Amino acid sequence: MSELITADLVDLDLSADTKEAAARSLAERMVAAGRVTDLDGFLADVAAREKQMPTGLDGGIGIPHCRSAHVTEPTLAFGRSAARIDFGAADGPADLIFLIAAPAGADSDHLTILSSLARQLMNADFTDALRSADRPEQAAALIRGEERSAPAAEGTGTERSEGEEPAAAGESAAAGEPAAAEPGAAEATDSEPVAPFRIVAVTSCPTGIAHTYMAAESLENAGREAGVELVVETQGSAGFDKLPAATIAAADAVIFAHDVEVRDKARFAGKPTVDVGVKAGINRPAELIAEARGKAARGEVGAPADGTAGGSAPMDEDGPAGDGFGTRLRKWLMTGVSYMVPFVAAGGLLIALAFAIGGYEIASAKSVADHFVWAESSSWAALLFQIGSAAFTFLVPVLAGYIAYGMADRPGLVPGFVGGYIATTIKAGFLGGLVAGLIAGAVVMGIQRFKVPAALRGIMPVVVIPLISSAIVGVLMFVVIGKPIASAQEAMTDWLNGLSGANAIGLGVLLGLMMCFDLGGPVNKVAYAFATGGIAVSDPSTGSLKIMAAVMAAGMVPPLALALATTVRGRLFTKTERENGKAAWVLGASFITEGAIPFAAADPLRVIPSSMVGGAVTGALSMAFDCTLRAPHGGIFVVPLIGQPFLYLLAIVAGTVVSAGLVVFLKGLRKTAEAEGTGQTGGKAAPGGTTEDESKVAVAA
């Protein structure tokens, strides 16, 4: 096993002035050391991770990091920038930059070393020593833990040196006496000692390498300062050791600092819970501890697996600037849609297969339970149709249930499913399911805010919350808002059926733009959910079938366009992108819009607008040609089920050619500008077999 970092991977005079340039400079050292096999592919993965959440930390630290198939072994490169580089930290740019690279199947030993580094970054002595290091060998030794930084103050018995391992899961993080207890901390009286306040915490982040362990270290340090017993379970890439059940049972409160779902969350049932993003655990641990103590004092209780004990979604607090109600609403809706999509795909494709075997008249077949004939194709078609229809009956309840789940976690499921089912019985449809899910989640979140006696906390999530919330949602859906929503749904259906001419084409343009805007992201899913909701009935309208056709056609365009562009003008793309282009042919043909994401991550300002224009063209043509589609998925493999199939394929080809042409044109302009700026037409050879000009494409702004 090679050393995590060597002197060759250290740059004490990093000259880059942007985070992209800094990542490229450090990544080139990894390539030279044989730790990274494809520079552009690796940088695309770094950029994609950076988009999830800024990697700047308070104290002048930037930690760009990712897991990548282009990394041969866990590796760390370090750069020190006098100019300082903006990585999105609240307190300003960073002068210490750590580029962390982990392979897709990194072993736990190396990941443990990486997690130890993440904890060290919370130690001011360590970062000060790195700022004063005058040789790359010295900096590398410091990071490896072979050379101690400035010693901690003596005599307290609570400080840790860089080479010392953090407290293991299940051990008290406050092993020694706290230097000073804050107001409200456990105090000893002359007659009887008072037990300290106990908190258990869980930290996790998307990559599970850096933020997970930095949040743990920050919370542990703040716990010691506050005189609190605080034990952290880190759910990182190296796996996790569950906190002992006895430790959880003895805890007075829980802190979740996470950006991915906490595993086995139900273990923390009935505890006052603070639920925030992982960066909150790093940047304001003392506030979280104070909030946990306040909730415990007020008797506020979180339900099993409750992701919103404080009334907001786990990743909403301390998130990027601008995260407000609109962002949270989008996340809740996308949670419902993501769980609904498998039902749509399974049910829709079964129905499509039934139509292919037995024709559209099979929809009027009677139940096959008592009339099934093994040797008759019509019986098989009727059977497939009825199974698919059964799957479709779950669409609205699943949508509503998991919208409520996204808002209030597990306690939201019962009232959400109940409200969704009621929406189907009163013919409120897809729109009714959306409203029912939101109401169910809001009701549960409201109930969770009430202070309840300790004796009732155990039955709250299993009896009280499902009972009260289901009753409230049921009354509202049956008596108050259900019928108006059903009327609105009927009006929308009539409007869709009446679309023709310019109105239909305009809708096709809008749907095409939405499908290609974020390539499988929230906006794409909204358009897709709108289309599938229209056909998720036993007898969908013609307008709904046209919308489904336009949505699928537009969603196929981005990967097909990039595949075509890499074929006709390969020199404008990196070697990795040309390989991705081969796979994009299949992904696009299968209606997997996400096949264009690697290209968009590397060059969003050229790829995304080009995709949107092509998608709009295809959506408009599909509507203009009156193409229809009864299957919610399948790409070219369900062409026999498409109305006007030849015109439908023509619409897809037209959009693909337009998108590919725009991508080639825009990339060609950029390449020409770069050549003029350097006074040459060819670039210097870069690692990975591409030219320097080609490699720059991967980090286009």
C-alpha cells in the first residue's frame, strides 16, 4: 500500500487563482505519480461533487474530493496558495487546499487515514504548522502524522495530538473533566452528583470521506467545552460501527448532521432530535448542542427515523444561500416522484406489452381470474394488462405517501397513503395526491411540535401520530378540499384534450425545455411526473398520450446528441468523453436522459443550452405531428406502441441533429479562441493522451 501523500504531491506555492485551476494543478501531480489514470475524467468527478455542496471550510481550508473510477488508490495532494482561492466557505477564500481522491472501491484502511486527516483539520495547531512548513517533505510528513505539529497546552488532559486516534464509537467523548461547564451543564452538589447531559450524534456526507469526520470532531470538541457527554457515530465510506443500544437509550438528545439518509434511524426513536446538514455540524456545533438541550428541556420528541424533528428537512438547514421554502418543497415533491417512478415503469410497460400482444381493445377485457386460458394469447394480454393496471393503482397513494415521508419521514407514510388513496376514490387524481401528501406531512410535523409527557413518547410514533394525522387528512380530503381538487383535475384534463395547433406546440416546447434543463434532475422529473400522471388511468385522454410522447422524445435527445457530436467531431472532446459517447447511444435510445450528465458536468454552459434547444424542437414536432404514447418508458423499444411512429422518430432525429450541431459549433468557437490566445493551433500534450486544449474542456465554466 503506497503512502497516502508524498512530497511530489505537495505544492507549497500553488499559483492557481480558481478552484478549478487548483484542482487541475494538484490532479496533474496525481497523474504524474500514477495515482490517477484519466485527468479529465477525474476532474469531471471532482466538479460533479463540488456542485453538490461547496467544499470550503471556515479557517481558510478547501477540501475538493470525490470517489472516482479513474483513481487507482486513495491519494491526497496538498497545495498552499498565497493568493487564496474561493471554495465557498462563509468566512472567505482558502489558502490550504487538500485534493482527496478515493477509488470507487477504496479499502477501509486508507479511508480511515483520510478520516483521521479530516479530524486533524479541526485542530488549529495542525493547520498553523502546515502554513509555516517550508519544505514539501515536511508538509507531507505532517499530514501523514509522522511529524507533530505545535504541542497542545499541557495540564488539561483533554487535548489530542495529531497522531492520536479519536474516541471510538461507544466511548465517551468527554473522558476527562471539562475545563468549564456552560450554564445548564451537569453540576455536582454537596449531597448527590448530577449525571451529565448525554447526546448521541450521527454524521454523514455524500462522499463519506471528509465532512463526515470533520463534523464528528467539531461536535466532540464542542461537547467537551460544554461539559456534555457526546458520542458520535460516523457513517462514512469506511463503514460504520453502530452505537451501542445502551448508549442510545441513556442519551438525553440526538443530533443528526447529515447530507445523506441516516442509516437505521429508528434506533433513535422518541429522543429530542436536532436534524441539520453536515456543514452545520462543522460550523456551529455549540449552537446544535444548545438546541438539543433546549428541546430536551421542553420535552420535544422526534419520531422513529424522524428526519424533521425541528420542522425542516435534514439537508435544508445550513445549506447553500437561498435554500428556503421553495427548495424544501422541491425536495419533498421529488421524494414522492422518485418512489412513484418504479411503479410507473413497471405498470406502464406491462400495459404496453399487453397492447402489443392483444391490441388496445384488451383494456375492456373482463377479469382473468376465472377465465384464464393458458394457450390463448388474448388471455396473456389481458393478464398483463390487469397486472399493469394494478401497479398503476398505487401511483397516487405512493406519490402522496412519500411526499409526506420526505417532509416528516416514517410517521408521514400512513396519513400520506390514506390521503393518496382518498384522492383516487374521489377522482382528484395526480393533483389530489400532491395536495394530500403535502397536507399529511404538514399535519405530522405540526403534531411533532407538541410537548408530550415522557410516558406517552413511546406510543407517539406507532399509535398517536398515525391515528390523529390520518383522521385529519381524511376529513380534509373527503369534506373540505377533495372535491375542488377533483374539479380542477377534470378541468385540466379537458384542457389537455382541447389542445391543438399553436397551443399544443407551445406546450411541447415547454416540456422539451424542462426535460433537458437538468438532465434527470428535479425539473426533468416534474415534466415526467406531469406526463405519467396523465396516462396513469384506465382510459387516458388523447391529450395525455400526446404529452407522454413529447416528454419521452425530448428526454432521449441530450444523450443521443452528445453521442452524435463525439462521433462527427471527436477532436473537440476528451478521450473519456469520446468513450462516454459510445455508451450515450444506448442510453439515449433507452430514454435515459442522465446519459448526458458527464458531458454537462464538464462543460455545462455549452452542453445544457444546446440540449434544451434540441429538446424544444423535438417536443414541438412531436406535438405538431400528433404523436401519442401509451407506455411511460422504453425509448425506441416501444415504438410499435407509438401513434405516428415514423414522424415520431423524425422529431427525435431533428432534435438530436440540432443539439449536436450547436454543441459542435459552441465547442469549436471556444477551441478557436484558445488557439488564437496561445498563438498556436495544437496544444501541448497532456496526461491521458489528449492535448492540453482538449483537457481544458473538462473544466469549462
